[in-house]
Amino acid sequence: MRLEGGNSVILRVEMDKQSVTFAELVSVIGHQGGDIVAIDVIRPGRKMEIRDLTVSVVDPSVVETLSAAVAAMKGIHLVNVSDRTFLLHLGGKIQVQSKVPIKNRDDLSRVYTPGVANVCLAIRDDISKAFSLTIRRNMVAVVSDGTAVLGLGDIGPHAAMPVMEGKAMLFKELAGVDAFPICLDTKDTEEIIAIVKALAPTFGGINLEDISSPRCFEIERRLKEQLDIPVFHDDQHGTAVVLLAGLINALKIVGKSMSDIKVVVCGIGAAGVACSRMLLAAGVTHLVGVDKDGAIHRDAAYENEVWNEYAAMTNPHNEKGSLSEVIQGADVFIGLSRPRLLSGEAVRRMNTDPIVFAMANPDPEISPEEAGPYVRVYATGRSDYPNQLNNVLAFPGIFRGALDARASSITESMKLAAAKAIASIVTDEELNSDYIIPSVFNEKVVPAVRKAVVMEAIHSGVARKVPGDFRNLD
Ligand SMILES: NC(=O)c1ccc[n+]([C@@H]2O[C@H](COP(=O)([O-])OP(=O)(O)OC[C@H]3O[C@@H](n4cnc5c(N)ncnc54)[C@H](O)[C@@H]3O)[C@@H](O)[C@H]2O)c1
Ligand SMILES: O=C(O)C[C@H](O)C(=O)O
Ligand SMILES: [Mg+2]
């Protein structure tokens, strides 16, 4: 059995108490490398009893032998073995909830016909009232076509849904933004643009997610042109914001500056292109991008037009070759590609105090175990290692700020301000190689990002409203 996210399983067992004791069961599980961390009695009984045992294992590969040993015990019927992560997904992770109860005719006639009609007419006469009188004010669409889901690739719209539901949960839990996942059964650029455009009256913002490159660039650009609400491709810009925040702090640890470092970005897709642009805007000059066929350089004519633009703005020495060649002497590696593409041996050939951000999800380009002996600062996109560089640090606060300022778009300066805000949460006293970026659970993150985004929205003229808590600020 493959354990998904966490090393524990739930065994549902039916016990015949006349032929087996609980102590015997505990002993068999312990013998097989399992540790019972929780017990729930599902159906009590004097003779037969059903219990759910949450069993933690250090090595997930023992689950099969452990289950077989339990199933083989006299007086035990192993009803099923479930992964806690799968159980958590039963029936999906979010639901729609009403804000007001409907208890009587009076309530009914106000939330619904006839009362609702006047509200509709008020919006017909002044469309901006949709922001005050409907869910639009606080509602974001999380839109995916399932073509670049995490690092899993094109797994389709149905399989993408758990990630999109997860993003919606994070919006709500971290920033109070209502978000709805929408997985589209089309990969056609024109169709996606038309559908999202048609959906826009329902939403105050559009978060594009896990749409593969290069289509994602065109889809985002065209939707930004056509819509007057923020359109934000999270894998590009959320990632770039967090990456910059992490790099600002990592460079303080190694005492290097943006203008002096050589950066190698691996995976020049949605995230890789946007992160590279962000780094160039932040002052990096020596940046080399590497994709499947090696370094992106100016002597090639790429079918992917974005790579031709990329070649023009990066790789100052027009380096060619594979990742293991161009990594030579690099100060920073940024992985936004696939698992296990970087070897410890390659990291050994980087400059002194190498910084490795292996951000592919769910499995990084190099594991912490392999990178450990050679790196000075190491980060991944995952929550189970130190230094989680994940766009979840950015998108909730960015949309919170954009919605509160009723911004018509999210500008470059809003993103830059968000990156600096995230970086600044880690104080100089706290900063160390295992703490370059605040935790997702750090309660300062969303307010700091929101504030930075609102201020910049006002300065850059895209705010259509000044939130109450900003009215008396200069
Ligand atoms: N930590 C985060 O916050 C975060 C955010 C966004 C994306 N990511 C991760 O980054 C990866 C890319 O995401 P994306 O949305 O940009 O996807 P994408 O499909 O747009 O880009 C992936 C790129 O990797 C390239 N690639 C594939 N094999 C390669 C190889 N052997 N060597 C070099 N490049 C190779 C592909 O050609 C493509 O250009 C995924 O693993 C994703 O989970 C992480
Ligand atoms: O979903 C994540 O954890 C981050 C990012 O959006 C990704 O696609 O990997
Ligand atoms: Mg994503």
C-alpha cells in the first residue's frame, strides 16, 4: 500500500473477544513495526467488537506485512485498511453554507422571490452593486484544466479536483476568501478563455491553477486584457513571490547579493518562467534556465515562443549543455520541474555555500538526505521539511488584499511588495538556514501580504476602493 502524505493507516478490526485479547493484537502490531496512536471503538459488544486502530509506522513498506499478520490472527477479522488522507477526502473537502437561516415565509420572501427581485434590479441599474450585494465581493474561482497538476503532469480535470479543493480550503482557512474549484474538461486555449470570461460575473477574482505552459501564458494574458477583476496564475506569480522572499533571506545567510550570484533554474514552464522574470526584476543578472534538452540559449530557435523570449533575457554567457554542466559554479539552484533531477554530486560542484530550492511537488528535484552534506540552505515546496517554499504563502494574502481594495488587477509592484512582506516576517535574530521563510501557520503572513498588496494597489491606481483600515493612513 502506498501511504499518501503521512505514515499512518487506520485498521478496522472486528475482534472475537473470546478468542483474542486486545493485548495480543497490540503485540502483533508492535512486532510488525507499527505503533497504535489512537483507538476508536466503532461498535462495542461483549463478545464481538469493532475498533478503528490508527497505526503509525516509520517505514510505510511494512503496512502490507503488518496487515497480513493482523488478518492472520485467530479471532480477528480485518475489515479494511485505510489511509487517513483518503478518509479525509471522502465526499470532498468543502461545502456551500448559507449565511442566513430560512425559518419562515418572511425569511423566504426576502432571500428569494419576491424580495430578491428588487436587489436584482438594483444591480441591473448599477452593476458595481454586484460587489456589495452578491458573493462576488469575496469569491474567487480556482480554475484548472488538470494539465500540470503539481509535478504529476497532465492527470486530467477530475484528478485535479482534490488539489483545487485544497486551494479553496486554504483561501478560506488562511484569508477568509470564499473560493470555488472549477475543473474544466478542455485543454483548448480559446475555449478556456471563453469559459472563464463567461464565469466572471460570479467572481471577484480568478486564480488559474496547474495549467501547463506555454498555454498558461496566453490564457492569463488574454483574460487579464478582457476582465476587470484580478486574474492570477498561481503557479507563475504565487510561486515567484514566495521564491523571491526565500531568496532574499537565504542570501543574507550566505552574505551574497542578487547582482553577484549565478542562478540555475531547472524547468522553464509556468513557474520557471515567472520565477526567472521575478529574479531579473529583483537584480539577478547571471541566470541560466534549463529544461528537458538542456540550457535555454540564443543559438536555438524554439518552437515554444516563450523560450525564445527567455533566451533573449537570460544566460548572459550563452551557456549550453545539460543541468549537470551548467550547474558548475552556480550559487543558487531553483527546481521547478520534476522529482530527482539533481544529484548530490552536481550540488558538490556548485559555488561555496550553495542554496538549493528544490520546489517540485510532491517530490523535490533532490531529497534533503542527498543534498544535506553539500548545501548551506535547502528548501522544498513540502510541509514536512523545514523551509517550505510554497505559493500557499502568497495567494491567500494577495487575493485578500486585492479583493479588499477591489483591485482591477494584480500588478508587478503588488507582487514585489508581497515578496518583501513575506521575507520581512523572519527577523534577523530568527533567520537561520532552517528558517528562511515563515511557516504557513504564522499568523503574521496573511495580514502582512494583504497590507502590502492593498498599499501597492492604491499607489498603482488599480484599487477601486480604499479598505476601512487604510482610510486614515498616509
Ligand atoms: N513549491 C511551489 O510553490 C510550486 C509552485 C508551482 C509549481 N511547483 C512545482 O514546479 C513544477 C513545475 O510546475 P509548473 O506549473 O511550472 O509546470 P509546467 O508543466 O508548466 O513546467 C514544467 C517544466 O519542467 C520541464 N521539465 C520536465 N522534465 C524536465 C527535465 N528532465 N529537466 C528539466 N526540465 C524538465 C518541462 O518541460 C516544463 O517546461 C511542478 O513539480 C510543480 O509542483 C511548485
Ligand atoms: O500546490 C502546491 O502545493 C504548489 C503548487 O501550486 C504546485 O502546483 O505544486
Ligand atoms: Mg499549482
